[in-house]
Amino acid sequence: MQAGPGHETVFLDEAVDALAIRRDGRYLDCTFGRGGHSEAILARLGSDGRLLAIDRDPEAVAVGRAWSDPRFSIEHARFSELDAVLDAHGIDRVDGAVLDLGVSSPQLDDPARGFSFRASGPLDMRMDPTRGVPARQWLLQASEDEIARVVRDYGEERFAVPIAKAIVARRSQLGADALRTTGELAALVAAVVRRRGRAQVGKDPATRTFQALRIHVNQELEELSLALDRVVGRLSRGGRLVVISFHSLEDRMVKQFIAAESGRDAERDPVTGASVASRLPRLRALARKLASGAHSPNPRARSAVMRVAERL
């Protein structure tokens, strides 16, 4: 058994350390990828331990299904299907779970997947090519306001409106031949940004727009919200939640979830300062780590943040 090539796992040792693995424990890898975290977890499990992994990318699942370890299972599923997958495996509680969010290097490096603005390919961006609507199809159907909203809200792009106008203009000009490749979209977005003289040094002008479209096409934030609640609902007492985020929208959601579940945001008695929450907190926040040269051999992961919490 060996993790697949082409992807440097971020926070590999730190994430597995944070899980505080018991040799006979039950663990969940919610984002198998190419198996970096799963391989490290299995190395610490005894013969009675178990690891269940899921991934929405069929290529990642194919890597996991080639492993021959009786302690390991993998399923093709989204976060929102987590409860059904656990039930199918007869798992009520787990002792720890890791979520390594975002897009993987194999997805970015394969132009045919449509994620990259550096290597031109079909404008797809689906993490699971067997389900959902490709980015191009959505861009050809969405209104200018819808495109601007997605680019602004999910990409935090200040030029969302002129970018949306340029996309709609290209659509009107070329019809069904518009926006066939990632290269065409990247060049269109770059032209808008550069006309305003605001391209960020060292960052491709299309970065934020591509991030926004990827998040929208894959419903990443909606899936993350479901995953956090469902994973915590399945954690045993003392079980650990480890989440690795790669942009501010993800990390903000994780931070706010842990704060709410640990009671930090609960209403307080104005006299005693004691929490008057309607239910007991489910989590205790343990750690937050930022990527650095030591933690992030993958240069694409310089913005990574790892948060750890424990089930009460």
C-alpha cells in the first residue's frame, strides 16, 4: 500500500498527531485524495483498528480501491452522503475524522479536469465528473447578475461585475462556441483585470474567478457545512475533528462552527457571565496551525490552516 503520486499532503504528521490515534480506534478520512493521510493513519493503527475513507472524485476512489488492507475501506461519496455511508458500514461512532479541503494537485495538474488556468482544457471543474453541471454549461446559462454574485461571493473578486459582463459579451458574440476551454476563460478574465491595472504581482489574474466557479460548481461550502455537523454528530467522546482549509471562506466557516459548538458564541448571563445556551457544547477547540515551509512542502498550500477540536 502506498499513497498515490502527484500530491504533497499538507499537515501530514500534524494532522495525524492531532487525531491522537488509538490502535484499536475507528477513524474517518473524509477527503482521501491520493491517500496521504489515510496511509499515515493506518501506519498507527493496530490489527483491530479501522479506517473508512470517502471521496467524491472517482479517480481518487480508484486509487484507494487498489489498496489491499483489511482495516481499510473507501466509498465514492460526497460529504452530504456521510451518514448513509457510515450506516452502510455499520459504524455508529468514530474516534476521529480528518477533512483536507479544496482541490488536489492531481486535479489541478490534469488539463482534462478543467480546474487549471495555466494549462488549457475543457471548462469542467467538477470534482465528480459523473454528477452535476460543468462550469461551462453553467456560464452559458447563468444571468450576468448570477455570475457576478458567484465571482464576488466565492472568489472575493473586486472586479466581479466587469468580469461577468465580459463573460456575457463573449457568450453573445460566439454563442455555442463560447468558453470552450479554461484557457479562453483565463485570458478573458485576465484582460478585464489588467485593463484596470490591478493585477496582483505573483498571482494569476484568473485565480479568484476560477476559485469561485469551482466552489459553486461543486457546492463546496454547502457540502462543508453538512460535513462538519454530521462528523461531530458521529464522534465518540474525546474524538478529534481535524480540518485543513485552503482559503478564507472555508476557514471562516470552520472557525465559526467550532466557536458555536464550543459555546464561545452562546448568550451570557449579564450578571454572572455564565452561558445560558439552550444545549450543552459539543466541542472543545484545541489548536490552530498555519502552513509554513516546514508544514507545507506543496507550494500551492501556503495559505493552509489546520483547526483541531475535541468532542465533549
